[in-house]
Amino acid sequence: MRRNDGSDVGSTVSPQVVSKAEVIVALGSNLGNRNDYLDEAICALETLIGPVQVSSRWVSAPVTEADADEAVGEQKLQDQYVNMVLIGSTELSPLQLLAETQKIEVTLGRPAQHGFHTPRTIDIDLIAIDEVQLVSETLTLPHKEAVNRLFVLLPLAELRPDYCFARQKQSIAQLIAQAPQIAISLQNTVAG
């Protein structure tokens, strides 16, 4: 006897296999104990995309409105960021994963409504999900500014020196050479 799905009665229908997609996530913090916030974010993200590969931590000056607008004038002083990159995998859609990362940010003290280039306890950016190319009101993949940010490129190069972004022909090394130069260094492991 046959079921509507074409299988025999008494047989089991195998569930549709959902493949996992590689996801690259950038983390940054410049308020409070930055390393504690990064550690908490890593633990939370491991439940979504784990196990994860983790880059070194890099210290850099914050991107400010004046930097973004190339304006001249007084900038509000902010503490330096500690940045890093994680690579894991997910079965979630890009927008589902974005919603989950935003929940983590709120749990770790980042206001749900926040401005760009403002100080934050944690910043979680989806950089890329496999070869997905997406432009929506809430998410662009690959992240539109990642190719210009040394605080994303340098940690990513540690984990994937041969990585190439979708829509990009340049290697990571070429992107690093072309990116706007900023003061950035590996974090001293005893510093906070």
C-alpha cells in the first residue's frame, strides 16, 4: 500500500537533509571588560554555529562618524576595540542567524536601538555565509565594509589565508594591502 508521499506503508521517509553553511562572524567590544564580553559572545555563538574556529584578538581604534564621513573636526573619544573573527557553520537562514546574533548583543548589554559607530559592549557582524549574496534592509552579505576593515581582514587571514569574498577577485593579502591603514595590533594576552 502507498502513502500520498509515494512511500510504502510501514517504511520510513528519510528527512530532508539540510546542509550546513560556513559562516564568518566578526566580534568587537570597546566598553567594560572587553575580553569578558568577547568570551561570553563566543560561548553564546557556539550554540548557534559551533564548534568554532577563533582568531587572535586584535586591538584597534574605533571607526567614528568622522572617519565614516571623512569629515574634519573633533571626534568623540572612545576606548579602543578588541576585535576577532570566528568561523563556524549554520543551518539557519541568514536572517534567522542575524536575529539570533542580535539577541546575543542585547543579552550582553548592547541596546536594541543604537547608532552606527557608537561605543558598545559587543558588536556581532555577519561577514559571510558560504557564497550567499544578499542585500536587504537589515543585512548585506558579504558584509559590505569587510573588505575595507583591517580589524576583520587580519583576523580572518589567520584562519583562512586563502579566503576570497563572493564578488571579489582579490585575495585576502591584496585586500589587506588595499584597505585603509589604521593603528592595529595583536592584543597582549595579559591586557584587557
